[in-house]
Amino acid sequence: AFLPWHRVFLMIIEDAIRALGGEYECFAMPYWDWTHEPTPFEVAYNNQTLIIMNSGIGNDSIGGCQNSGSPFDFDEYIPRSPWFTTEGLFSPTGQPCLVRGLSYESYADRGGLGACWFTSPTEMIDIIGSTNLYAQFDGFLEGAPHSKPHVCMWGNMITFWSPDDPAFYLHHAFVDYLWAVWQDCWDYDGVPIESVTTDMFAPLSGLEYELEFQPYTDETWTPADVLDLSDYDIMYEEGPFFYNVDVHNNGNCSGPINPDWFMPSDPVGRKGNPRGPRRRMQD
């Protein structure tokens, strides 16, 4: 239950941040549209920079501890895993700090070889349109499109403790966004649970599978609980991906986009805000 589990996990983290109150009480998780990232060649030779490295969550520490002046530097942010049962620090990377190691531009002269390449908008919309079967799409998305950002970020992001890197949440918000686009493009948005077929979710018996999130919470969910974004007042800003592949008019989508799931970006946001906010209304 890769996609439903992460959909719930994002809501749990969002609610935890909102519970801080004050300026955070209306927090909405941003998403990282990695289809909008420049290629290694563009970074190496055209003086472009990765969006995620200019998002306020630290930089490429080239295999060492963060030291970029962000809140995630070594002296400000000590990663701790809620699954780590011993008091004190853990160090899955061998260092008790947030570690990344992209070396992204080094892939520029490898002729497309290597793991650190982001899936392009065209490739992603083709994946969305390639199958109306959940079981296939789930496998396609969890594969290269989802795994490449983990591999590119390296450090904490390639360990079981990847949630200790704030990029994890921005990344998985976009993975959830892509699942929502797939659901909407195949007209599976808002389908009553009693009408869900194996095309929309498989196996159907898995709809009642318990998704657990201890030690964050003892509460459990099922995939059936989270197939409809509207049940949680979640709405995504369309962002650059929609405009780069013209989702509204793309032949890969069979019906109109659900306005309760996706909101248009403003003209500036279409190009200037590749980490379009993940909108979630107050309950």
C-alpha cells in the first residue's frame, strides 16, 4: 500500500505542524515538482541550479553535514528517528547530522548513464496515460520516478531514515500529487468506495488493509479511507507540471479535471513557483 500509506503519512505530518499553532496553524505541505528540475547538463554548462537546492531546506553537502546557513545545519538540526529505540543520536549515514551528496552536474558527461536523472514532464504524463490499472501504475510510479530523487539526494534519503530529510516530504507530496493526477485523468476521482473496481485499486481486498504509523500515532487507516482527496479537503495547486504537458487538453487524460482536487496556479506560479503549495483546507 505504497501510495495510500504515504498519503496518510503526509496528513499526519501536516497535522503535527499545524498543532504548533500560531503561524503554522494553516500550514500546507509544499510539493517538489522534480519534473521541472534542470538536467545535469543544464546545471553543469548553462549555469542553472536545482530548485530543491534553493528551497530553504539546505544544500548539497557533498557527503558531509549540512552547513549552508539553513535551519537544517549541523548545529541547528539533529535528525532523530521515531523508530530508533535507544536514547540519543542515530547515524545511518555514519554522521549524526543531515547528509546529502548529489554531485548532480557530474552526470552531465555520462551520456544519460547513471541514476541521478529526474523523470521529465513528458515521460511522467506518458506513464500516467500508459495504464488505467492501479496495480501497474503503482509499480511504475514507485519505480524510477519515485526512486530517482531518493538516489539523487543520497545521504539520509537512501536509507530507511529518509524521512529525516525535509526533502522527503516535499518529494512524497509530489508523488501523491501524481497519484491524484492519475486518478483524475482516468475518472477515478470521487468514486464511492462501494463502486471501486480492481482497475482503481488492487487487490480489492487490500482496501481494508490496516495502515499503521506507530510510534507517531496508534490510530490506523485503510486505503479505502484515503482514495478521495475531497474527504480530507485536500486540494493541489496545478503548478508547472500541468502547464508543461497541458494536462487539461492532453490526450492521456480522458475527462475534465476535478476542480475540487486541483486549483489553477496564478500566472506567476505557473513558471515561478515550481514547488507549488499543497493546499489543504482547515477542517
